[in-house]
Amino acid sequence: MLSLFFVPLIIVNIGFITSLWALFFMYILSGLGMAGIGMGVMHDAIHGSYSKNRKVNKYMVYTLNLIGANATIWKIQHNVLHHTYTNIDEADDDISAPFFLRFSPHAKKYWLHKFQFIYIWFFYGLSTISWVTSKDFIKMRQYRKMGFIKQEEFRKEMLQVIGWKLLYYSYTLVLPIIMLSISPWLVVLAFITMHFVTGIAISLVFQTAHVMPTSEFPVPDENGLIANDWAIHQLATTSNFSPRSRVFSWFIGGLNYQVEHHLLPNICHVHYRKLSRIVAETAKEYGIPYHIKKTFVAAVWDHIKMLYQLGRMELAPVKQRVK
């Protein structure tokens, strides 16, 4: 995956590309590599499951920084907030969205959400370009206010974010503009295309695991507590897909087994396939839900249906306030 990301960029940066089609092809390959690094390399490393050696995990986490994002921010958003508060509105950052998107039945509904199942693909495609430009800076300030980043560490962390992003933009955008005889705006368009490929791939894999018709969206009680215990909560809010496709599973870092990942995040994804049989049998034995779709296409279709439903269903408390 590292080669799939870096080799096309190296070819671009040494000026070998003269054809517009070759330029876009190279950037699309890098986009696939970027998605593969995020899902199959960094994701395990940040959970401490890429290797038994902590130092190896530590260094492999920095592959996220190499593709333009920031490991410190992602660890808070993903490991802490998403894995602890899965599908809980205003707690799970993965379902927190701008006003024009609605991923939870407990989020405020606007009239334009009726069309989100149509326009969401554009925003999925732009998700990583947003991530590497503005999101990390916004989250850095937000997590400082929440206490995840200490005040005395904030300046140092912010400088690291800026430094890594300058490095990333230098070899993915600035150098290609300098080295190629192709018009700069076409290079920028190819760069955006790379991110569009990555954004669609990552968004679909993660969103089809949680924003589904079978998924629950628990609401804490007045004391901030959830009725189920943590393990049952993960089973109720998470879904698997495409369990038989080993090639697909390899490409997305085993994230088609999201149930197993949420139950055992410190286990490397190469073991999820075998673990899934045990988890499924145990869930059946105790009458606990175990959500799974046979194919990725079926999962995406159900995700589209859920987006459609979320664009139309009202939130009960909202109705009461209206009355």
C-alpha cells in the first residue's frame, strides 16, 4: 500500500508524465494506496495491533501523517470517541456531521436532508481533502477545549500538524506543479481526484458499518448512562459485510469485519475472519444481534436506504417541542 501511494507520486515528481491521462491515472493509483494505508496499515497500528512491538506500531502510525492527516487527532476521534461511544449522537465524532448531513435519528433534521442520499457522494468524495486542509485544525482546537489535548502541549502539537501537512503538500502537489509541463490547474484537479477516490473508499467502508437500518442509535439517560453493557452496545451498533471476499478484506484491512474489530480492537485484522465464526455463534447462543450483509454492494444499498430514511424521519423530542 505504501508503494501504491508513493511510486506513482515519484513517477510524477521526476517529470516522466507528459500525458494528461497518465497524470490522472497515477494520482488515482495513489488515491487507492492512500485508502489502503489508512485502512490496512495505520488503522491497525493506531490500535496497537499492527505488530507485537510497540515501537513498530508507533512508527507505522506516522503513515497517517505521511498521507496528510494527523495521528494525534485521529487517535482521539477514532480510538477514544468512536470506539467508546459508537453511534451516540454528539459523542461519536464519526456520526457528527455538518448541518447538511444527518447520520443519526437524534440529530436535528432540515428539509434538505430529504436529498442527502443523492448529494452525499460529493461530500464523501471531498471528505479527505477537507481532512488534510481544515478538519485537523478544527479538531485540534475542539479537543483542547474538551481536555483531550493539554494547554501546554497544544502549541507543540499544532506546529507538528503544520509541519507534516507542509511536507505532504510539497510532494503531492507543489513538486508536481513545478516538475510537470502540464498546466497547474490540471495538476490540482488530479490531486483532488486522488482525494475523491480515497474519500469515497474510506467513507463507504466506515459508514456502511454503522449508519444502517439495522443499527441502533442509543440515547444516554439523565445520568449519561447507556442501558446495555459495552460489548452488547458494539454488536447493536455495528454491522459486517462481504465476509467471503478475502481479496476485498485484504484491501480494506479487514474492516468488513467491523463487529470483531469493535469487540477486539487490539487484535490484528488478519485474525478477524476466524474470530467472526466464534462471535457469530456466541451471539446466536445468547440471542444477541449480529448484523451482517453478504456483499459490499448490499451493504452500500442498505446505507443508501438509511440515508433516505434519516432524511424523512422526525425526532420525537423535536415533534414535542414543535407542539
